[in-house]
Amino acid sequence: MVVKKSHLLFLTCSLFMIVAQTACVKKQASEIIIETNFDRGSLGPTRVINDSLVKAQTIHWIKKDMVGNQFYWFYFKISNVKGKKIRFELNNMAGTYRGKPHRIMTGICKPVISYDNNNWDRIFDTHFDAESKIFTFRHTFEEDQAWIAYAHPYPKSRGDDLIKELQSMNADIEVIGQSNEGNNIHMLTFPPKAKYSSDKKVVLVMALQHASEDCGGYFAEGMIEAIQESQNYSDKFIYKIIPMMNPDGLYFGVSRYNYNMEDLNSEWDDDLTDEKNLPVEPEVLAVKNWQKDWNEEGGKIDLWVDIHSHSQKAGDCAIIFGDEQLHLLAEKINNYWPIRTNFRRPGSRSGGGGSTPDSSTDTMNTLKLTMELSQSHNGDGVFLNIDDYKLHGKYFVKTIDEFFSEKSR
Ligand SMILES: [Zn+2]
């Protein structure tokens, strides 16, 4: 057979096309892909500049009154990264809180990374430039896909799973209202079906008013576990726990606000006649309505615990903001928990206690406290994980028991 020049040319072209296609497929397979379309996922405009640089902006959530904005939450999935050392630059990270710059990103912020979206490590190679407000971190990836977040995420689905698990254990679960997006706001009662009794202390616990203070969800889980494991709490206490106050904000990857761009923490002083602030957000209204019914039936609340996190700001570990006598509670938890808990009066410093949950309704001398958790380090440079947040919650139940025992002596 005579091999014509044209045949050779055809063969060469075909080979070239196969090689070119293979190269093209290979190139596509290695392109970095970033996704956020999942529960709690969040990242704004993003550009993969090359295999070693990603530039992005967090989503800028603007509060309805246009005074506040919060920029700091991010949580994304990244693929095709095995063996790559990538620098991430997140720009313009400083939001506004009550009219003042809110620089939540500092040198202390260490984002978390997971290769299975479940077990998390910290990224320590970070830098926050106070001038440009650019937060930079670098990581060399061991696997092809990973999840990265500002701090350990608490997706809405985790809160849903908690309720399902408790339902299977025949726990007392009441739906006290719905969020803006129609998600249930649950209240748990321990012991189940407990009616008010003046010889028992009533402790109301709310967690996750603020999305991006996600560790509060794990802290609440720890409290629930401790109550369930306790042999004799029901002789002394009735616990009312709302484990997820802001399901919409969590689900949509919001920083701080609910999905209606309101700060739930600022809603408590709306007394339903205050036209300036109406309408009260439904998440808060659910609790206020429950509280009204409870009071009308003669029930009181002895301790109102509002779980927050001051995120990753420098300088503080955990803080209790509250009525003067609660300094004893702050002291007591220091007997168990290696994170130093400081005590401050409400309003003594911005970032905690600025509004009180029950300021519009008489709850019969309730002690109120805002628990500002750390979701970064323990003060000794040891960075916290999910088990730590839960353990902190467990110790807090023990501390509440001791606090009331000592008070009644
Ligand atoms: Zn908060």
C-alpha cells in the first residue's frame, strides 16, 4: 500500500487533535472550582487568578436601616486543588457595627479547613492588613477538594438533625413560631412537660440569634447533653432551650443578621407599640409571645441566657455580660473551663449586652446574661474545635447548678 502524503497529513492532524483534546480535558480537570451553593455557604465575587492565587470578597450584608453592615462570614468548597499552594485574598473585610468600624478580622483570625466538611483544622498562615483591610491566608492542599470557613460552621441542617434526634428520644419539643422564611423556631423543655413550679429555677437559653457566631450552636448542644446526662437536675431546674433562633441567616450564609437583614439582638426592645421599629422580626416575636403566655400563667424566668460569640477579635476569651450578681457565675465557670471568662456589666463595652432580651416585658426580676464565647483561641494560643465548644456548654450547666446552690444558701 502506498502511503500518500495526504494520508500522513491526516494521521498527523488526527494525532495532534487527540493530544490537544487530552491536554484540554486535563486542563479543565485541573481548574480550581469554588462553590457556595449549599447550606451556610457564602462568598461574594470571586476570581481564580491562577493556580496559586484566588481573589474574592465576602458578601456584604447591609442592614435594613443602612447603618450597619457585616462582611466577615465565608464558607466555600474548593475543588481540583491537591498539591497546590494557594493564596487567598479577601478584600474589604471591615464592616460597620452601630455606626463604628467593625474590624472583626484581625491577626488572630485563623480560618478552618476540612477535607470531609466534618473534621476541621485551622489555617495558621494568615495576615490581616489593617490599612487595606485585606485578609490573606495560604494553604497547601493535601486532597483534591476541601471546605474552608471563617470559623466552624453550624449549618441549619445540623440544627434540624438535632431536633430529629431529640424527637426520636421523645423529648419535649414545641414549635413557638416561624422565621421570615417559614422555618420553625423550636423550644425544648427539660424535664419534658414540666409545668412552672416556684421551687424550681427556670433557665431560658437562646442560641444562634446571630449567624456567624456559629459556635453557639455547639455550645447549646453541649448544654443539652449535660442536662440529659444529669441525674438530678429535674429536682431543681426547668430548662427552656431555643437552640436555633436564626435558621434563615444560617442557611443563607449571612453574617450576623436574619435573612430580612435585621439584627435580631436589636429587636427585643420593640414593644409592639414602637412604630419606629415595627414590625418585630418573627423569630423574636415567637419568644416574646411565649414569654407573655408563660408570665400570664404565673411562670417566671430566673435566668435568661443569650449565647453569642465575639468571633475572633483579639484580647478577649469568653465574656459574661449581665447583672452584677452574675459575676459569681463567671468566676465559677473558670473552675472548669481553661478559657478565662471575664465579667462585665451590660453596656460597659460595645459588642455585648447592648440590648437585653426581656427589656420590654416584666419577667419578675430575671437575671439576664449574654454569654460571649470564643470561637478562636483559649488565651494560651490553643485553638478551639467543635468538641471544645460543646464541652464549654456542658461545664456551663454544671456552673449554673452551683451558682443557684450557692445563692440559695
Ligand atoms: Zn452576637
